[in-house]
Amino acid sequence: MSDRIALSTQKPERQLYLAVPSFTMENLRKYDQAIRQIYPDLIINKTELISHGQNNIVLNINDEFIFRFPKYEEDLQSLKREVTLLTLIQGKVSLAIPCPRFTYLEEQQRALMGYPMLVGHPLWKEILTSTSRITQANLARQLGDFLKTLHQIPSISEFSDHLPRADTVSQLVNVFQRVRIQLIPRMRPDAQVWAINHFETFLSQPEHFSHTPVLKHGDFGASNILFDQTTKSISGIIDFGNASLGDPAYDFAGLLSSYGENFVRQVGNDYPNFDELWPRIRFYQGTFALLEALFGLENSDINAYESGIAEYLAMN
């Protein structure tokens, strides 16, 4: 059974199923109509829900364009930064990235960004592990080249006015305080000890914060890495909504969560001073589930909370 909602003017029989309880056909028509009103010359034959996530509604239009709609005001501000960033870095990275063609960012109720659909589907771990060793090595090389080109863009001078600064001591202290107050009391005892030690050990070592900030993707995991099954290659990188100036290790931590250490080490083969990143890579990777649980708790998203906190709860 599909996990998408489809609205098609060419094939009415496809105007059917709903597997996302909080998103209805009426919602889909609302976003479809917004595109038609803002871009009346765009002929729409099919509208399909791809994702109803924490921050954006993502639609497939005509199997040709991807449209994203920010859900909240802060997501609109993020989308504005993303559009600016994507425009500035076109041609400066080694893989295809979204190229905004449709933008309306004046009001949150109808704000949108649309771009030509990139070839491929998410490179889930099971897809990666089903490929040959030669293919895996080529994919690792592609991802390593992408991160080098992204991280070596002169980000401070070119993007400092457009992007937030991330991974600072104060930010991590704030996260730790919230985790300690809101999540740790809910965990089993050994998980409480681990979580406290994980943050305190990292925060106690100033060298973890002496790196030069780079332009980082910020959500560099399987769902945002597109794989072309025909060419057996990476066909693009999407979703720069969490991009910021920060620690390059954060992007490798996303890969670690998605694919494991052996593959990440292949990605880092030609990355400058890669071995120095490992303590920070492991730290960030160890925070991801906690951050998801914290987001869920603070934003009344029960699915995010349960997904993030599961490994820290009492064992049956």
C-alpha cells in the first residue's frame, strides 16, 4: 500500500488513498490550489504528497517538480535562508542540488519553494549494502567529494549574513540542560548515566570547539541522499533546511547514523584531517535520538518522542 496521497487531473482513479492520518485530500487540494493561484501558467496534471514532516509539506507536481510548504513561521524563515543558500552555491558543489525555480515567501499561509525534481530515490542502508563493493567505494568517493566541496566554500565571508552559527558551547549546554530536565528522568538508570556522561565529557574538552566553522548541510543522512539505480551513483543531495555554519563533523555524524562506521571511513578517505573529526562525529551521532525525543516532547509530536526515547527506556 502506498504511503502517499495523490490528486491527479489525468487519472481520476488515482485520487484516492490516505495513509497519513493528519493529512487529508482537502489539505492536498489546498496546497494544489495555492500553487495554481500563485503560478497560474503552470499546468498541473498531478499533485502527490511525498512527505508530511515536522517542518514542511512536500509535494510532487507532475512528476516534474518538488514543492515545499513551510508549516510554521520559523520554518518560513528557514526556507528563506535555504533559497538564498541554494542560489549562492549552485555550481560550487560536486553533486546536483535543488535549484529554486518557484518561490513565494511573502506570507506563511501560502509560502512555497519549488524546484525541478532530481533523479533518484533515497539511498537507504539496505540499498547501499545490496550494491557491490566497487559501487559502495564509488558512492563513498562521491559523498566525500561533495562534503569537501561544500565544507571548503568560503562560508564565513559569503554566507555569514544568511545562516545561523551552530554547534557552539552555549547551544550544546542549552540542549544538555533541556535533556537533563525533560528526558533523563524518564530513562532507565544506566541510560541516565550514559547521557549525562556523554554531554559532560564532551563539553569539558575545549578542543572540541576550536575548529573553524564551515558551511554544513546539517541533515546529511540517507533520506536526503539520492541514488540513481540505473547509473549506480549518487544523483543529488536535497533538503538544505538545516544548513548552518558549524562543525564539519556533524555531517559525517549523519552518515554514521545512516550507514555505519566502515562506510563513513571510506567517505573520509580523502577528507583533510578526517581522523581528527572522530570524537566529534561520535558525540553528535550520540545526540540524534535525544534531539528527536526532545523535539517530540517540546512540540507535542508523540511519534518523534517515542522514536527518539525508545532505546533509553526501561527494558522489558
